[in-house]
Amino acid sequence: MTIPYRFDTTRGPVLNGACVNDPAHQWITIHKSWNNGANDNWLPAQAEQQTLQGNVPVSMGYYTRQDQPIHYLLADTFTICDGYYCSLLGGTSPNRLYWISAWIDPDGVAGGPLLIDPNIQPQAQFSWRTMPDNLSDAGISWKVYQNKLLGALNNTVIGYNGMLVDFKQAQDPRSNIARNGIAPTYPLDFVADVAANRLPQVSWVLPGFQVSEHPGLPVTPAVGGTAIVNILRILLSNPQVWEKTALIVSFDENGGFFDHVTPPTAPPGTPGEYVTVPDIDAVTGSGGIRGPIGLGYRVPCFIISPYSRGPLMVHDTFDHTSQLRLLEKRFGVPVPNLSAWRRSVTGDMTSTFNFAVPPNPAPPNLDHPALQAIPPQVQCVPDTVATFAKVTPPYRVPFPQVMPTQETTPARGIPSGPC
């Protein structure tokens, strides 16, 4: 038996806990881990998919405050959510579709469903409405700022783009989707818009895969934490922008890592929450599994704003569509495609703010030695490559095993006041 264990980032130059390889985390593996709600099949599900069998226990690892000091600095300063779930029991691309449109087209009538990460993004394949479409129709300004250092690779699975390139609406270069959803860059355009106090009412920011904290790329958690702080520092550089901005930091999927909390899932037959195409076996990566689609497992979420100073924890149930519902609440723009079941189960994130008291726009203290150090990303290159090639063993499970302990933080009460 393997119980959750720490990825120790203080170990030597080989097998640092920051440099582990990637657990399997696509539709089939995560559904088998979930195991009809029993939540008890994680290691066997990993063993079915992992070519490097010694890498199987990696799915049981976690980090502590010592390993992720920058993330904990943000958590100690603002509000975090312990009930924020990814939208789908699977990987990056379908979860990002939920993040931008609340949908994967499970009936297969508009180019879907997409259940796994394709090697090349399916450009102009989908035709259902997105939240940016609805925002444009309502006269609400928006942009997607994306890091484009990868050039042609931006539209591959490692590009982690905003998914709008997948939609037919984006093929007209004069369309709002193309001009606002594909053209803007991070950090250049984002920095310029903040400096000029011309950020749109809604922004999606994608700093790039190289700071995504994705295991096996290799990208360390320290790099990802620094990237979050860099976005925050850009916002803080213009107090007029910072005082009216909320930065929501979320992660698209759980990466195949174990969670003891079983996500809420829809009963069989729930409209919009099961794949209903006639031939499920023809859907790439389905494994014959029709659902449930979600919710997926929990992922971190930070709420960073003058109205969410902490340290505070929110226990409400959210998923990626909750971010869209916050926009619905704030601007009166309906979320497209959202199933009635999902709307009934998840919240709109207004409880993460306290509008009943004056905001605190004072710049937070972001001084930490970890922000001055060069993260050990170079070390991760030989570590992950060597373990994947079976030249060196994967990260070892410590022995004897010890049950983990968990920190606590004050919970935010029910706020009041208009959004």
C-alpha cells in the first residue's frame, strides 16, 4: 500500500521532488481512478497506462510549505478555495474548453466531443458558442493574452493556448474572436495595457507552458509561483488598475495526482453531463466511457484582489464554469451551454470576495528569498529525461511511510454587498 507522501525538493542534484515525471491523467485513467465514485483505483489505473512502472507511485505525491514557499506566500496574503474542481475527469484541452465555453459538445452536433489532449489543436473544428462570443454580443470588452514564445508550437498540446483557435468563429481575422482572442500577447500587450489603464473588462492570461508547473516537461513549482507573482506585480505597477481588478489563478486539471476528496458527479442520464454520440468507441480516447463528464478532481485556486485579502479559505464548491458565472453575475451576460445540473452544484465565486467592507488596495508584501533565487529548473532536464528513459530510477517512495498532516486557515464567512 502507498499512502500520500511528500515530494521533497531539498534533496540532492538527482531525484529532486520538484522534478518528477508526469502521471497519466487523460479521460480513461482518471475515470478508472475515480472507479464509479469509490475513488480507490489510483495506482492500478496508473499501472495500466505507465510504460515506466516505477513511476506509478508518483500519483500519490504532494508538496508542503517548504517546497512551495511562493504559493504559500500568496495563500497567506489572499483567499484560496479548497472546493475548486476541474470541470472534467480528464486532461488539459477539454477542461480548457469548459473554462472558455462551459462545454465539450457531448452530443457531437458542433464538432465535438473532445475528451483528450490532441497532438495538434483541432483548428476551426468547433462551432458552439463561447463565453467571449456572449461577452462581445453584450458589449463587454475582453481579451486573451497568451505567451507566444513557442511560435508554431503554440497550437500543439504543449502550447496550452486559450482554445479559441479551435473554433470556426476565429477563422475570420476581422472577428472579435481572432482580434481579441488570438492576437494579444503576454507579457508585452498585457504590460502595455496595464500601464495605459486600458485592460478590458475581462482578461484571460496564459503565461505559457514553460511556467505551467506541469510535471515531466520539465517545469518546477518554483517557476510557476514566480510567474504568478510576476502577473501580480504587473497589475500592482498601476494602482488605478490594481484597485479595480480581481486576479483568479487556477489550474486546468489535476495532473493524475491522488485526491482523497471524491468530486460531485452527475447521475447517469443527466442532460449535458454524459457523452451521447451514437458510437462512443469512435470518439478518440473515450475507452468506451460515456461519463460522467465531471466534476473532475480538485485543483488549486487563488483569488487575488483588494476585496479578497487573507489568509482566508472558501469551502464552497466551484469548477471552471464558476469563473464564467462570476462574469454572468457581474455583467449580466449568460454563460453559454451550462448544464442545469452543473449550475445547481457549483457556485458563482461571489463568496470569495467581501464587498461588505472597504477594499484593501495596499500593495501586498511580496518579499521572499525564493523569489530572488534561480529555481532549479536546469536540474529537472536530466532528472525527468533520465527517469523517463529508465537510466535512473523514478522518485522513490519514502520509508517508513507516514500519514500527512494538513494546515488550517480561517474560513471566509458569507459576504454581503453587490458584486
